[in-house]
Amino acid sequence: MTSVALVDDQALVRDGLRLILELAGITVVGEAADGEAGVRLVEERRPDVVLMDLRMPRVDGIEATRRLVAGGSPTRILVLTTFDGEEHAYEALRAGASGYLLKDVGGERLVAAVEATAAGEMPLAPTVVARLVASYVRTPPLRPAARLEPLSEREHEVLRLIGAGRSNAEIAQELFISLATVKTHVRHILAKLDLRDRAQAIVLAHEHGLVEGV
């Protein structure tokens, strides 16, 4: 069973998140109203995932993320915020966040994102993906197609869907293959293209024009 900690300065938001998660069978191990208390909570309870707000008193979500990562915490950090600007997403991902969602996300997608984060995926809000890529690749340089030559036809297809912000579960459903097969393809794609993580794969897919019409 997936365990989650909630770090948000608004009690009403935490109450809503707890209700959504617990109804889906996810265990909420604790709550904190600021980043400093959130770091202590995560270090004590060691949940699978922490839902982390960005703007909070005393210590914000970016700094809390940095502290947890620097301290070697195994908990994966899923940012949940109202800020969709690329500068916030870049900061969060650079600090070590495992995903970035906006608070207008629906309950079903939130639950899926928490489970995906616990499984090692990187959920990103579609609007955030678009802004990240637009910021990073304002005028895409000409990328040699040879970069993608190591990929099989199926891996090429999976990379295209990663670039569109699809989760592993969504890719499996769209391509009519198992989740385990998708995970294998993703692992091979990252290895063959020498990519650090899913965020780099997203940028690469956009740089090569794979995402148009997805």
C-alpha cells in the first residue's frame, strides 16, 4: 500500500487531499503546514511519496525538496502547486522533485500520479510540459535524426508518447501492451540515448518534432 505525507500550508487543501487519497486506498502518514515541519515529518515517517506545496511559510517547497534530497531521503517528492510557470517547474525539478502537478488536477489523475511517482515515474502537468519545452527549446536547433537511430520502432513510439506527457499506464493502454513492457521500453530508451530521466526524454522528443499531433 502506497504511503503519502501532505505538506501544504492550507488546512482545507490538506483535508481534501487526505479524503481523495484515503478513499483510493492510499495511506496518509501525516501532515505539515510548512517546509521545515515537512522535512521532519518525511524523515520520521519515510513515506513513499510526499505531496509538496511550493509557497509556504518559513521554508518553501523548493528548499524543503533540496534538504530532503541532500539528506538522502528515499521518499519521492511530487510537487502540487498553483504555479504553472516554467521557472518554478525548473527549480523544483533541479532541486530533485520527481514530478510537478497543478492543483486543478482531478482526483483520479492525482491518485494515478501518486502511484506513478511511487513506482519511479515522473508525472508532469501537460501545461507544465508545454511551458518547459517552449522555454528550453524556443527555436529548436537542427537535431540529427541519427540520434534516434538506436531506438526500435516501438521505442520510437514510446518516446513520442513520453514527449506528450503520457504516463506509463497511459502509454500501455494506448499501445495495447503491458505496463511491464512499457517500463522496459522506457529503461532502454533512457539507456540508449544516454538520458538522465524522463524530463530529458520529453525535451528530446520535442526537439526532434515527435510530439506534433499526439
